[in-house]
Amino acid sequence: MPSGVILTLGEGSVGQLGLGDEVMTRKKPAVVPDISQEEIKKIKAGGMHTVCLTNTNKIYTFGCNDEFALGRPTDDDDSEYSPKLVLGPVTQNQVVHLTAGDSHTCVLTETGRVFVWGSFRDSRGRLGMMKPKEAKTPTELTTIKEPVIDVASGNDHVAMATASGQVLTMGCSEQGQIGRVSRYFNDRGGRRTIVYLLVPTKICIHKVRGFKKPKIIKVFCSAYATWVVSTDGHIFGFGLNNYKQLGFEDGVNRHMPEHVDQFSDIGCVQIAGGQHHTLLLDKHGSVYSLGRGEYGRLGHGTDITQADEPIKINTLQNITSISASSAVSFALDKDGKAWGWGLGTNLQLTTGTEDDVWTPTQLTGRNLETRKILEIGSGGQHTVILAQDQP
Amino acid sequence: MSSIIDDKGNDVEKLKIICLGDSAVGKSKLVERFLMDGYKPQQQSTYALTLFNYETKINGKKISVDFWDTAGQERFSSMHPSYYHQAQACILVFDATRKVTYKNLSNWYKELRQYRPDIPCLLVANKIDVDLSVTKRNFAFGTKYNLPQYFVSAANGTNVVKVFRDAIKAAMSYKQNPTDFVDQVLAELEHFGSPEDDLINLTSKNDG
């Protein structure tokens, strides 16, 4: 698997840049010095923290640890500002996938086991992780009786697909994002108590007319929404839809999975999203966006401030992956070049100014000139880049 | 939002101060703490906001302040434009012990400035009673936008009165010297006709 160095930029007041406690802001990508000798193969940006995985299966974390999203003790105040190792049983497993939300982190192992740490939050504050309290160190989801094949994290929820094609969800249900709690019970599970939200539980997906019962193979999350993809290429969505970002033009949230015609028609291979917008990647390498357009996050220029259905971004071609968070968006192409657009306030887009960016603009910086970008992590106020030295 | 005449015939200055910030940072608790005795919530969640009225005097002038609190609308990470309409000051709150609530400050601030480019904004780090050491931390957001910053505790009352007194004074001075175009128009309208006429003017303006 290709590996490289990790670079960060944007706002870093709680240590999410990993550049020490002196650097609070970074306009251009900077190599994280403490782990510049490591061969890093995967990265993920949470809301206020960063996670990375090395070729030798070491997991480093840095950033906000108020709710234990780092999975390691940070008694020494400065240890939030620099990469440090996560320890424990999780490291004895070959990790294949990382996900991160606002205050939690989740990893998937080669054998389909899932470890989580941190906490979910809802409108009342701390919700907990599996129990109504935080998980301070990596903790295995032992109630799942079969291997997990895919995991995704929203701000405060997690969705998983299992080997048999089921979907399990856990976390905050206030916007419908766990797809199994009706709106009347979503206030901390109503009479069913918090544990009902926190334990990974199967969701029920109705079949599409003329097809067999859907077998789910991929899951995607935006901040407050979830989409799952079946072997037939059908896409089902649930969660926040106040700017029609879920794919339904009525603007009504979905608390249970519903087939998203707009997305299935495009044939998405990847879905990413922020608070109020969604990006879709099709198999030809084209990117579509929909939802709220303010501050430029849709990438269609200043004329389009709301898209009720997916609109193709014509300037992007040969895209291999997309990412988004809050009000920013990113796309990466087959040559390792990347584009960003959206809210400029947090300096996440390498432009060096706080101006909003209304059309996809290539990510630049001295530290990117000789490197090929492998992956981009879009955080709440920061951006994380995995890049490989070019010979 | 002009001045009104109370039942004793005194001129009363009306002010609107809004609270902003993520869910569960203690916005309502702050307002309730300040108003501790005899506060009057006027509307419950029906309009997705809670309104607290507070009467006071500054330099002998009677003032009636409406504090607007979000009643959960913020969980969708966006407020209805009417929430910002004609506000004269903003109290922007985060939880100093749960810094993930600091993440969205820039989004809230951006939205505030979209509707209210120039009103005074006070930044409040709440819950310092939980961990007093947070007061030693420098939160870059306030410095970056040059916002007055307060370390407060709604639980034990530290600095709560100070924040609200400062917010009222800031709102008052903004009202007397508005720099926002809409405010200037409204200030001019106040010289003509009654508050009802203002409303009609406003409505027709919005329709256009």
C-alpha cells in the first residue's frame, strides 16, 4: 500500500495540526515533524482531532481530547498538540480503515472487528459511547456477531455494513441519522433509554420494487446523514435534509432509510458531505454537489447558492476520491492533484486568505510541489493531507 | 424595535440581544442565571426560540431588553434569518471544557456577520467552574476577530452579571450609533409616524 508523510493546515487552536502548542494557525500545508519519518498509509480528520495509521500498524492521534477522541491519556497538557501513540489490544490487529467524528474515532480491522473510543454528543451534551459515558481507550464492539466490512462516521454517529449485507448504526438520532428511531423517540431514545441509541443495532431497509432484499456493501456519512449502497447499486439515505442535501427535494428529514432516486441514477461510487451539503463521485470520475451553497461549498460559482438536486461540477475530471466537512469540499484526481472549495474562514483551502472559494481551486504550497497527494482529510477547522514524495 | 411609552408615560428604550452557539453549551442557563429572580420567559418553543424580557436603567433611562435564546433550533446548525433581525448585540457562547463546541464558532460568527455586519459580539467561555485551568488557555478565536472575551460559569455565577451588563451597554451604544444600513433606515423611519407604521414599512420593504 502506498505511504507518505502527513501535512496539516488551517486553524489548530486545540492541537489538531500536530505542530506543537506554538502553532495555532497554518495557511499552507506543513509536514507534521514528529512523525515525518513514519510511513503513513491512512489519515482521517475528525471535527477537532486527527488520526493516522502507519505501515507498521501504529495509530497516532492529536487534537482535542476533552471527550477522549484521542484514545490515549493526555494528562500532560501539551500532549494534545503533538502526535502520540494509541496503545492497547487494538494495535495487535491489522487495521484497514479509520473513521472519525466530532468527538469519537473508530477503526476497522482486517478480520472485521471494530474498535471505538471517545463519545457521541447530542443537543444535551455528552451522549456516551456504548454506555452513557465516554470510552477513554479503544474498546471493541463485541455485540456484533459477524465481521464488519465497512464503517463510516458522521459528526456524532457511526454506520457499519456487515458481511451478510446488514447495516448497524449507533449514536445521536436527533436528525434521523441512525435510521432506526422514529422522530417521536429520538430525544435520547424516548422511553427506550439512551442505550437503545448507543448499542450497534440493525436498521430495516425495504426492498426496491422488482429487486431482491437489498444487500448493503458500502456506507457513507456526512455530518448529520447516512447513505448505504446495495449490491444492485441502489442508494438509501436517512438524516438531515433541511437544505435538501440528503437527496429529497421536499426538504424533510428522514428518520428511516428511503431510496434516493437522484443518487442511484448517478451511480455514486463515493458520497461525502458537510453540515448542509453533499458531494457525489460517479464511476467516470465526475463530481456532483447539492444542498446549501452559501460560502461556495457547492463549487458552482457565486450564482448557485442552493441546489435541490445534484449538479455536475464541470471543471473536475478524473477524480478518484472526495471529502467534505462543515462548509468545505475537496476532490483528488488520479495524478495526485487536489482541489478545494468553500468556506475560507478557517484557512483550510491553501489559498492563504480567509476569502471563500466558489469554484474548485487547486491545493498548493511549497511542501506539495514535489509530492503526490494520496488522501485528504477534511476536519471541522483544519485539513489533513497524506502525500508521497515523487522520485 | 423603537422606543416605546410605558403605562406610566415614561420613554422606554427597547433592545434585542441574541445568544448564539452550539447546543448544550449552557446558553439558556446563562440567561436564567442572570435573570435569576423573577425572569419572564415569554414564548416557549413554539417559534423555535425563547424570549426573556429584562428591564433596567442606564443613566436614569428605562431600558427593556429582550434576550433571545435558540430553544434547540441550532441543532440544525443554522438559524432562521429573523433570529438575527434587528439585534443590537450578540453573546456567542462555547463550552470551555468541551472544546468541540469551539469548532462551529467560526460558522456562527460568519452567519451572524452575514445578517448583522457591525453589531457588538461578546465571546463567552462557559463552565469554567468545571476546570478553572481553562482560563489560562488562550482561545485564538476571540483574538482573531477582536472580540471581548469572558470566562464565566452559569453554575456558580462567575462573571455572568458582567457579561450581560456589558452586552446591554454595547447594544445601547450600537443603537445610538448604528453603522448598519438597515438600522440607519429604521432610525430615520422612527422620526415618522408610530411603531405600527414602521412595521408596515418593513413588511412592504420585505415583500419587495
